[in-house]
Amino acid sequence: MTGTTLAVERTAEQLIALEEQYGAHNYHPLDVVIARAEGAWVEDVEGRRYLDFLAAYSAVNQGHCHPAIRQAMMEQAEKVTLTSRAFRNDQLPLLYRDLHELTGYEMALPMNSGAEAVETALKAARKWGETVKGIAANEAEILVASGNFHGRTIAIVGFSSDPQYRAGFGPFAPGFRSVAFGDIAALEQAITPRTAAFLVEPIQGEAGIIVPPEGYLAKAAALCRKHDVLLIADEIQSGLGRTGRLFAYEHEGIRPDVVILGKALSGGFYPVSAVLASREVLGVFHPGDHGSTFGGNPLACAVARAALRVIEGEGLVRRSADLGAYALERLRRLEGGRVREVRGRGLWIAIELNEPARPVCEAIEERGVLCKETHATVIRIAPPLVIRREDLDWGIEQIEAVLRG
Ligand SMILES: *Cc1c(COP(=O)(O)O)cnc(C)c1O
């Protein structure tokens, strides 16, 4: 492959054709080919601008190509990018301290993707179950919620309730049991002396921004405490400001035993994830028990530290709460007719339709706003939290125009 070939193949049509021919078809993207991005805006290869109402599934809460994160990344890239954990590096301790100071959790374990951090939390919970709670070897059970999304590894899709995520990928790992999301009686019934943990999204993102009944998480936390079960909150998408609090679990005043972070932990520059917990939980790992070649590398740590500073320094949690309340109030006026329900928390809003969402997303795209359906009938609104009020207004106007048209 020569450089000249690459340089020529760059109209949207040619790029899409290359992707379709040579890439696995595990996604069905909108046909917008993005070449640049800044803040809440992206630009395609032909120079057309779009307002981004998805924010890479909340990985770019800080906005695309945030200059402070970019600077941290470039400075670190000139020094050292990867040492592996065979040696220490001068950035990881600083990320540990920042995470501790921001969240109060005693310890952290860095990984790369969200799914890896979920796997890490599951391993920690099982080992805690055996070595601390005293569950017999290979007997520990982990409860999960119906409608969950925790990633795409074989263990994780094995306890998904979405048939497509599982079909063809079995056999699956045993030791997981699903209970109805939002149903506290179902959770109570499912807990046994073998239960090590309950893994849950405080608000289910991929399921369609499903907010559980008020009090559910608080009651779940109390049940877990009573039965010596770890409460694991997957905050990969809901965390770091998306719902108008730093973490979605704060809406119910609880403190999970384990918190899983990813996505916006890097502001979209680089995959960075982490598991936060007490010394009692993460202390179950001893050298050789678990690891990752890239996890905790100095480039990732420098990027994550800058990404966290932006969330704090720019007041993005407050912005999410304020702009989200405003947008929710306005979008709720669409209810009735084609719109079954509008719901959300912070700048994370679902518009549930009485019809398929994909053609609606395509019509909104034509007006210059990018949203993506989740499941068949839900449009998810999740712009970067740095979005300007006038841009948010303009984006909402495009959605209103399509749904009222
Ligand atoms: C995106 C997501 C994951 C998986 O993260 P990846 O980085 O895609 O592996 C896990 N849990 C939740 C709640 C998510 O939204």
C-alpha cells in the first residue's frame, strides 16, 4: 500500500466502500465520515459540520480534542508512553492519588477498555467472596440486572439479556444470575450465602437511559450491606458528570463498594478505565493474579489526570445538571403523538418513540445533528458536557422540527 493510494481514497463514498469491503461489519454506523472535531462539533471529509449529540457514548464529556488533554497527551508522548507494569512509572502514582482525592476510594486498579475494568471487578468480587466472605472455592455467584450492558467479552455477554449479544457466542461462564432491574424484592430473593456481589448500572445507558424507581439503589445498597454482598456500580457511561452528579449513584446518597470507570476517564483520547474500591476488596490481588500490558501506562495516566482536571476545573458536573434540566423540560413538550416518553438525568436524555428510531436519527442527521438510536425505538441525547447553550438550543430545534414534522 503506497501513500499516494491512501491520499486519493478520501471521498466519503470511497472511504465507506473501503470500510465495508475490508472491515468486519460489527457496527451499523450513520454514513457520516468524520475527519475533524472540536468541542461539541464534528466535521466530515467534505467539510460539513455536525453537532455531536452522542459524545462517543459519553467518552468525550469534555468535548472533542480538548486542548488541555491534548497538551498533556503530547507532552507525555515525548517523554515515555509505555513501561509495562514490570517497572514503575512516574505518572501512575499521581493518577492513583487524583482518583483517591476525587472519589475517596482507597485504591484503584487501572485497565484500558470498559469491559476489561468490568472483568477486573468481577474477578475482584469472586476472589473477595472466597477469601474474605468465606464462600467455598468456585461457588461464588454474582447477581446482575436484566437489561444490563457491561461490555462485550464472553463472560459479560454471557449474562446479557439481549439475545443478539449472546447468539452464537456460547458456551458462557457460569456463576452469574440475572434479576429484574428496579425490582428490590427480586434482588432480595436472589441473594444466597454464595452471593459475592451485585453488579448494576445506576442508570441503564444502552438499555435506553432507564432510571430505576426512586429508592431502588438505596434499598439495594442496604440489602447488600445486610447480606455481606459487594455492590458494584458500573459508572462507565453514567459517571464523571453525565447525569448531573459526578457519579450517578450520588442521586440516591449511596456509596457502592466498587465503582467502575472508563469512557470519559480519558476524554476520548485514549482508552483508560479503572476499578475503584476499598483496600479490603482490591487488596485481594497479589502480584501475578491479574494484569494488563497497557493498563496504567504513563500516557494513559497523564491523559486521565488531565481529563479529570477538565471535569472539575470547568464545572462540567454542574453544567450537565443545569443544561440537562433545561433540555429535559423542553424535550418533554414533545411527548404525545410520535413520542411515547422523554426521560433522563442530567445531559443524558432518552426520547422513546412509538416508531423505529433509525429513520428519525437519519432525518436529524440531515439537519446537522448526530444522534444514534439505542435499541429499536429510543433516541439517546448525550452531547459533550461543554456544549454551549445556543448550540444545545439549535440541536434541540432540529429534533423538534423532525419529530413535529
Ligand atoms: C460502554 C460501556 C461498557 C464497555 O466499555 P468498553 O470500553 O466499550 O469496553 C461497560 N459498561 C457500560 C455501562 C458502558 O456504557
